[in-house]
Amino acid sequence: MFASILVPFDGSHGAEAALAKAAALACLCGAELTLLTVYRHHSPLEASMHVVRPDEPADLDDIMRTHAREVAEHGKARAAAYGVPAPRAFVKGGPVARTIAGFAKEHGHDLTVIGSRGLGSFERALLGSVSHKVTSLSETPVLVV
């Protein structure tokens, strides 16, 4: 059925639900499971509003990348707890929906399982949800949970 399943994971309730479904499907099919956490690069405006503390990295991208790694590792541990053997986790920076669709294509995933609601922002209200964008950009099947 499926050999390689991608789960975009941002730590939200929707992503947790998608991970649970994807893990069950991966166990059923004997598929590999890969988690992808995408962080958005900050804008110059956000950088100008960032207050730098001496004990934190001065670069907002470094802070976001570090947080994304923690989220990805949490998701990987959850997948293992669901019984998925050797789940993998990756972190990428960039436009979220495009990065997810591109990663799925580049790595040959034959299914993407994504939560219907994530940790979106005001941008989502104006431009639409990430899950909706992924379904329109992806060249492979997308299951929205």
C-alpha cells in the first residue's frame, strides 16, 4: 500500500492526531515514517523587534531552528512510542507548505499525513491553512486528519 509516509509535525494537537494516524498506518503497512518540522525564516521586521538576551543566540533563525529541533525530537519519540520502528525526523527552514510538498517529492514519500489545524498564525486567516496549501501543491496523496 504505502512504503514511505511523511508527517509534517509542529507539535500542535492537529499534528499529534496526524502522527497517531500515520503511525498506525505505518505499522499496518510496514512503511517507513518520517517527520518534518518546518520553521519559517523571520522577516527583517521581526528581527528588529527581537530583544537579544546574553544567554540566547542573537539570530532569531537560530532560536527558531533550535525550537524546531526540539519539536522534531518530541515527535520522533512519540512515533517510537506508537510502535514505529526507527522513525526519522528532519528540520527545514522556509515557506511551510512549499517546503513540505518539496520534501515529500524530493525524498520519494508516497503519502503525506497532515493535521487539519496546526500552530498557524494570522497569516493563515488571510492566506488559507497550511494543510490546504499542501494538498494543492503536493504531487503525491495527502491525508488530512
